[in-house]
Amino acid sequence: MVSSEMPETAQQTAHQPGRSSPVLSATGISKQFGHVTALRDVSLEVAPGEVVALMGDNGAGKSTLVKVLSGVHPPDGGELRVGGRPVHFDSPAEARAAGIETVYQDLALADDLSAPANLFLGREHYKRGLLGKLKVLDNKRMQREAKEHLATLGARVPDYRASVRMFSGGQRQSVAIARASIWARELIIMDEPTAALGLVQTEQVAQLIKRTRDRGVAVIVISHSVPFVFDVADRIVVLRLGATVADLSPSEATHDTIVAAITGASVADVASSTGGTR
């Protein structure tokens, strides 16, 4: 049974630089779907309080890798370690129990529930009811803790009692990220968190990611946006045709080197077609 108590990690405010083991280590991961090879010997490490951007063209294997890391698909080969310990996930629930939370593109929010109810969905707080035998939802506690956590992340929620279907895209994304941040002890995986968002909402998501990182939680973020990746990432890992082809530092990479890694073209060819951009 998953405890309804908020994990201690969710209330920390500093990095944990003393840990020697990566939060997550994936080594030699492979995955086949029939005759299609989705992943070929992929390796990836994420340190505590590090943001790793996962980039690649459509069909590069990004989503498959995320589903392996989050327990949706078991790998056909390779090894996963969390905190230095070998793990095998048979379900997303097992990945969550290991401290890994995933925010998918559809956000998986309950549209008719409020922000606090979504944050604690499946992990609700209860209080004693009539004669101490019946349990009733402790809505006041959940609303109070939701406000505290959203305030820590700098997330903006217009009304804590309104259903989230009334929220903007950026506000809904904030709720989904905050929910993952509350329960993730080790790692949050975000699949295209800025898709279909405007500039202001994209910046809000960037700030949420940075505040999550500053609390010592690692983040893997899938994105096609090079400017967004330059803004939030500590490292950029590129997949192409199911294999890892680059592990870049944003301080040294350029737009052209990233596009070259994604497409397999030379940097010179990319530069000539784009005019050479950062």
C-alpha cells in the first residue's frame, strides 16, 4: 500500500551533492516490438538535482525509453539501477514505488476534480469519521498542503476549489508537474511538457523544472525545442534510430550541433542550411 504521507524529499529545498550513485542508471537497454528494434544498447545516467534533456526525431526511441524507465515496458536487455541498486519494473506502480514519477503529454489529470484533489489522487489524506469507525477525506489538510507545495514551486493556480478543466494549458501543466514533484523521491520524467504552450506558459514550466531541480530531484525532459532545452538542461542526450548518438553540454553545444546529432547530417551541412545559429 502506498502511504498517503508526503515524502520527506518533497519538502527539501537543497541539492544532495554528497550522493555518489546516480539517481538512475540505464545500461545497454534494448527493446524489440516484433521485427522492429525500438532501442539498441541505450545507456543513460541522471544525477541528483540534474536536468537531462532527451532529444531526437520522431521514431528515435525517446518515448519507448521513457516507458521502459517508468515501468510501462520491460526491457528486452540491459540493466536499470535506482540509487545504485538493480531494479526491474513490471508496472508503473513499481516505478512510482521506487521514487520515479512521469508526466505524460496527456497529463492524466481528473478534469472534474480540483487541483488539491488531483495532487493527492490515489494518495488521499483521511480523518476519523463518525465514532472513529468511518474515514472521511481530510480536504482541508490536502488543500493546505497543496497550496504550500504549489507555492514552493511558484506554480500559479487561479482557484483551489475549481475543477482543473477550467484551467489554462500552462496551469494544468503546473498541476501535473506539482503532483509528480510531491511524490517523486528520485526522478521526474516529463514528456514534451511545453507542447502546445505559448511563450509565457513555456517560461512558467521552465521555472517549475528549475525549482524541482533545485530541491534535489532529478529530471528527464523530452523536448523538440532547442531554446527550451538550452534554458533548462544540464546535459543533452540525443537518440537516433533507437541508439544514443550524443551526450552534450549546453554550454558547449550549438543549435547546429544538436540538429546534426538528431539528423545524422554534418555540422557544416546544418550550418550552411541554417546560416549557423546558436
